[in-house]
Amino acid sequence: MRQFMRDVPDELWYDTSTGDAISGPGGTSIEGRPLTGQLISNVDNSWFGAGLVITRQAFPELARRASALLDAMDYGIFFDRGDQATRIDTGQMYGGWIVDQGPAGFHFGLLNSETRIGAYMGTGDMPGDMPGDVWWRTWRTLPAEFDWQGQPPVGEPVTYADPRSGRSFTVVEGHHRYLVLDQGMIMTALDNALRDRAMQRRFAADPVGQAARPYLGIERFSVS
């Protein structure tokens, strides 16, 4: 991880009050000067683009200006167009673009993180910037063969046809057991809330539930 952080170049910073490129946080303006070696962040630019989409929808008077900025953006530079038959990370998104050098040397491999905003922008709001491959080639969970994981995922491969290209992609619909437990608890709580405490009433009427109630009564739960 330390080596990875050393290898990532400095990001390109902006003054939020003027939009000028600056030398770093709190730094001086370098607007108009040649740039080289800075990292153009995939995530930062994707959230910026998403903000512009919302802006032109919420404020029609700003739609023309927001659209002009969006039209000038190209999310395709973040897409790895390499041979998908030879590497497992091609078809995914690069973490950024290094000015005057090319794509950053790392990928965003997991779909269930904020980095998927780049895939949304590249395939949805800016169609044509990225093919639908990015949606299928990005992992739902890390591959099980990554044996350094504390809990390898489980799941079965499922084949999907991309709705635009028609190409078939095999995706492992992986999951971690602890996530299933957490999500199951969330859905149970929602069901209980929406059905007027139905789960609580069922639990209270059950002999096992009645035996557990003295212990549960000791617990105190709060939201802060």
C-alpha cells in the first residue's frame, strides 16, 4: 500500500472560488501554465459531472452553461480498452489520467463503491464515452482466487447480454456471508416497521421469544 501511494502522482487542484488550477491545497494559481504529471481524478471528475447533471435539471436557467461543461468532458479516457482475453482488469476504469502521460497505473475494480459514479457518467449521462463492458467487467466482489482475502466471496457465474452491444458477459454474482446477514437484518427491520411491528408481535408470541425476553430486556439501543 505504501508503494502504491508513492506511485500515485499529485492530483490537479482547483480554487473553488475562481475555478483556476492551483499548485496544491491553499496554493497559488497556475492557470494558463502548461500542466504535466498531475493526476486527473476519475472519481472527482465523475462527481463533478454528476453535479452538473443535477444542476441543469434543478436550475433551468443554468442548463446551457452546465451542458457546455458536460459536452467538453470525455469520460472515455478513464476506460481501459485493452484485450479483455488476456487481463482480468481490462474493461474496467482507470483511477485517473496523468497529464501528458496517459492512464493512471491502477484500476477501480469493485462496483459496490462510490467509484461506480464514473461508470454511470460514462455509459449513461455521457453515452458513447464508455461501452457497457465497464458495467460487466467491474467485479461485484473481488475474485475468489485472491487468496489474501479474510473472507473469500461465494457466488455463481451468471451470463448477461449487454443491452447496447448485445455482447455476452459472464459475471460472478458474488457476496460475503456477513453482508447477507447485515442486509437481512435491515430488510427485517423495514418489514417490521412497515407492517406495524408484525415481527415483534410474532416474536413475543413464540415460546423461544418469551424465554429470550428477559435477556433482551437488559439491552439498551440508541441512535446518536
